[in-house]
Amino acid sequence: MTPAETYLAKSANLIDCVRAQLPLISQTADLFSKTILAGQMVHVFGSGHSRILVEEMWPRYGSFPGFNPIVELSLTFHNLVVGANGQRQAMFLENVSGLAARILRNFDLKAGDSALVVSSSGCNVVPVEMAEEFQRRGVKVVAIISKVHADASKTRHPGGKKLQDFADIVLDTGAPVGDAMVKIEGLETPVAPGSTVGGCLLVNAIKAEVADRLVKAGQPPKVLTAGAVVGVERATALFEAAYDEHARRIAPYYAGLGL
């Protein structure tokens, strides 16, 4: 097979891995839909390239309010690579103990909230402590990791814990150790990672299941939809309504801070 064919074949295996987790996906959708139906938020966090899955959940076409995307630019702004705001600093900050608590200091978390925390290795300090902080405050946590990569990796958490240690439900992207899936003859190390593929499959499977539950509960979500699908006027109305709903949902998480 060509390298491209190899990557596609291995990506097909990721679909099988996600399909095998349908019962856990259903449990996750039950948890998240219960939170959203209560008028509350599912908090979604990822550092590094896990930010991709946070933005995949909300806001983008085919997504809907109910999710609070928590993304710190200092942990996820990769474009400059080196120099000010470079990748060295981001990777350093990702392992600073106490940063997760400072991030969550910005939110007055509620009983009945839920959370999704993403980290392929499950070993960097900030996402591990983020899940730990959520659980400490009574928020149920769903983790997305690569199980084999997490098992093969050494945690930097000061207590020796990994993300899965602070999760009520653990989902697996199916990505291999080291993430990259294609070996090239003459090249020492593999290329072409798979965690984003597996992660996006998980996130969107969950999203579809949650939407189904909201509709069946009589609260159909306001889905961001392209004008090419519903017409410009309807797309604009959905856009405004969805963002207004997000604002109303997030407002209580700031209103009670410090009280």
C-alpha cells in the first residue's frame, strides 16, 4: 500500500474502535443531554492540539448551544511556533501545576454540570488537574484519551495520576502509541497522527446522540446551519438564536463569582 492508503486503512480501524464504544457514547450522551436540558453547561477543555476537539464540539456548523468551550491561548496558540508565544512556552505551561484551578476560578460551577476533558496522553498536568478540579466540585467528567498511548506514557502529575483517574467515563480515540500511524521506509519515526480522527468521530457521535435526546425531550437544539442548507435568512436567524442562547446559559457562571 502507498503511505496514503496505509493512513486511510488505519483510519478505518479507528472507526471500528469508536463503534465498539457505542454503549459508552450513549452513556455520555445521557449525561450531557441531562445537563443541557437543565439549562446548564457541559464544560469542554483541551490543551495543545486537543483544542481541535473543543472547537469541533462548539461552535461550528452542525453544532448547538449547551457546551462551554474552555480554551487557553497560552496553551494552544501554535501558529508562531518559536519566539514570543511559541510552542516551547505552551508545552511548558501545559505542565504547570495549579494552572487548571486558576482557569476554573473564572467559573461558578453548578451541581448538575458535566465536563469533557481531552488529552491524548492523559499525562500532562493541566488537563489532569482540570478533571481533578471538576470532580472535586461535583462535576461528572468524561475523558477522551488514546488508551494505549496513555498506558505507555509517564504522567507529570505531582500525585502520579493520569486523566483517566479523574474520569467517570473514559473514551478511546484508538490512536497508537506516539499517535503517528504511518511508517515510511528510510524514515526513523512514523508520521500522520490519528488521535484527531478518532477524537472527531467520538465528539460528533456524542453530539448526534445528544441532539436526538434533546429533540425527543421536546427541546430541539438551535443548530448552526449553512445558508446553502436552509437559506440565508433561516441560517442567520439560527446563528443569532444559538449565540443568544449560549450567552444566557453562560451568564450564571459569572454572576455568582466571589459570592
